[in-house]
Amino acid sequence: AAGAEMLLRAKEAAAPARAVFDVAVAMRLGIVKPGSAFTQVDIDELSAESDVRESVAAIMPAHMPYLFPEVFLRPDPGFDALVGNPPWEKVKLEEHQWWGLQIPKLRGMAQKEKNAALAAIKVSRPDLLAEFEKEILATDAVRAVLVKGPYPGIGRGGDPDLYQAFAWRFWRLVRRNGSTGIVLPRGALSGSAMSEWRREVLAGGAFADVCFLTNTSGWVFESVDGRITVALVVLNRGSVHAARFCGPFASDSEFAAGATHLSEAGAAEFNSWSANSAFPLIPDPTSGEVFVKMRTHPSFATATDGWEFRPIAEFHATQDKDKFEFDIDEPKGRIPVLAGASFNIWNPDFGAPYAYGEPEVIRGALSNKLARAASSDRSAYSGLHFSSEQLPMDRPRIAFRDVARATDTRTTLACLLPPGVVFTHKAPVIVRRKGDAKAEAFLLGVLSSIPFDWYMRRWVEATFSFELLSQAPIPRGELQGQRSQRVIQISGALAALDSRYAEWADEVGVQ
């Protein structure tokens, strides 16, 4: 009873501090205008307003200095240790997913049938519609707080995820020489949304121990997809600036045997490996030595005399959908539109085209894209000139699959595709800005090699992105050298399958 009374008195004494934080949250939500409060009286009045109370109550914020004054009202404030497994949950309400719980078999319906079912239930069940709209407002409020909060990069390239905010909070709530242990998806250690977090950790301390686990057969988390890679992360604040890591391990026995064999890199070296301070998957120190050796070669994006290649997305499957024709039995002169599944390594005819397009529509759209791109320094086509009669699609080009996983038989799937085809964004194309067909054949040989595939497996989770390719090392020896010529001959012979490649094969010097 005495303890309860003491707690009540403490909460009453701390009420003004809670009001400060409540008003700050309401300001972040746009309910309170900046500059509205200059005194505690102003803050108390604002925090008592119904719209402020309701909006703050809806998102249930945890004001740490209010909840743990003994932690934050001391010299060198902050926690000595934090341990946790935060939620991995996108802050977005998916309409079909929400209504799928209300309508049996909704997600298995054809699109037209699904739209009709949704429209009907929204009319017949206004109570459910009101509940759905209420949840949208609540989700939007949380999203607004996160996006406007002190979490640089959150949601970059997609929807914000709760684990991103938790990772920032875990790091910033720990005091000097404090530590935190946190369970995160691999995206936290490799995705661009968390790149500033990784750099801040390395600037203020260390990734003392990062262990990657592949959830094969659910050995880590039973209810999580077995292809997901989990990261067990220990962060230390202090004067040591480094990254120590191991894995991935696919079983409890692998984890027990390898978790203490950590690869290590100083912060400066680690940051040089990638543009966004991402973690590669390096299972042991020996692999780490191989990895560091490969990193001595120039990156794909490094242009030199007679060598410059850049990836582009030619068409977007959704945004350019109006230019495509689907379910075509007889192409009859139409241009094939390829996706990643349309080809495989050394096999341009592996799968069916994603769609087709009328020549005048596709060529006209490409001509317009090229005209706009030629004047943009950021475009792969910047400074290059084409005519409507001679477009990039009129010659063989290297494309690669966008969708890739480290658990696939091959992670890097590149292929030389014949003239007369175009690609969706799921099959990015490599533009040859400088160099001849021999340089192109050499590049294709490297991209299709086992060592390069091994290197890319260190990085790829589910997408072979432009960012990953741009930072990848490409041996750049003299193309007239004996080994380079051997690569060119083998790659050229494997790529030039038939008469579609005759002109390219002549330039390379193969049959």
C-alpha cells in the first residue's frame, strides 16, 4: 500500500513532464502548431484539450524520461542495457488483407469478382466500413509520428516499419559504455532505409556482435517464413568503432559451431564496402579474407577509359501497363516484353514473355524516354544519341533478374538477350556507355561466374538492386591479356546462340 501511494505521488509530481511530451507528440501530428507553448501553463492547457488527449491516447506513446526518471535524471543519462525483440510490422493498413478477414475466400477471387465483393459489403455492412475507416485513421496517425520523428531515413523506398523506429530508440536510449541486444530482420543491416542508423552506430560505437540466422524450417521462429534471415545484434556505445559479424547459420548446430568465429572490420574499412554501410553475409573469417581480396577490384560503377556500364529499368510493369498486350497466342509482329522469369543464365528463351506490344507503341515510347533521358546527368543514357530507326533495343543487351535470393541455386542470373525485345523493371538492362562488344562479353562472363555469384550472395536478400550491382567488384584487367581473352571467348561463345547474335558475335570474334 505504501509503495502504491509512493508511485501515485511520483506520477502526480511528474505530470507536468508528461504534458510536455504529450504536446510534443501532438505537435508532430500537426494538431498543435509550433510556437503555441512557451510556459508550463501553456503546455498544461494544450494537453488538456480533447483533440490533443484523444490523438495522443490513440497511439499510446511511451515517454521514457517520464516512465524512468531515475534513468534520465542522472549524470550521463540513459539505460545501461536494453534487450528486446521489437515488432516487425509495416505501418500500413492493407485493404484487401483487412477485408479478407471479413469476406471468405476474398484473396483467392479474380480481380473483377474481388472488386464487386468489396463494393457489396461496404454497402451492406456500414458498421464494418466505419471500423475500417477508423483503423485507417489510427494507422495514419502512427505513420505520421514515425515519419516526422527523429528516425532519419525511416520508410525510405517503402512503407515505414516499426522495427526501424525501435532500432533508432534502442541505440539512442543507451548511455555511454552501455549496450543493447536487439533482434532485427536482415533489412535493418542492409537496406537503404537504415543506412543512416548504421553509420551513426559506427560513429558512436560498434556493432559488437552481429549474427545472421536463416530461418530454415522455422528453427529460429516457427511462425516466420523459412527464407527470412534474422539478425541478432549487439551494439556498444564507446570509443571502439568497428563491425564484428558472422553467419548466416541455417540450424542450431551451425549456430553453436560458428557463432564465436566473427569477421571484423574497422568502421572506415567497413563503410568503404558499400554505399550504405550494409552488412554482407560472411560465415567465417576465411570467407572474410576472400571477400576483402575481391573488394580490391574497382566497382561496377567505376568508369575507366573504354569501360562504362550502367543499369536501367526500361519499362515499369504497372506504370507502363497501358502499352502492353497480355494473353497473346500469336505474336504476329509484336515486340516481346520480357520480365526476369523470361530468361535464365545463358538461356534467352527460358520462359515466355511477360507481355507483347505493338512496334509503333513500344518504339514510340522508347524514343520519348530516350529523348528525356539524354539531357539528364542521372540517366544511363545521358549524352548518348539514338534515332527512331536505331534504338538500344535493336542490338543484343545484357539483362539480369531483379528478384533473387541468397538461398536460390544461383543468385546472379544475367543473360545476353537478342535484338528486338524490351524489358520490365523486373529485368533491368545494362547500358553500354563506353566499350565494345568484347568488353560486354567480358562483363557478362564475370556476372555469370561462380565467384561473382558467391560475392553477391553476401549481400542479396530478396532483390538484386541497382545499388548492390553498382558497388560490386569487377576485375578490370587489360582486355587484351590472356585470361581476359579466355573469358571473352567463353562468354561470347555461350551467349551467341544463333543467327540473332551474328553481328555481335562478329564484333566479339566468335562463331
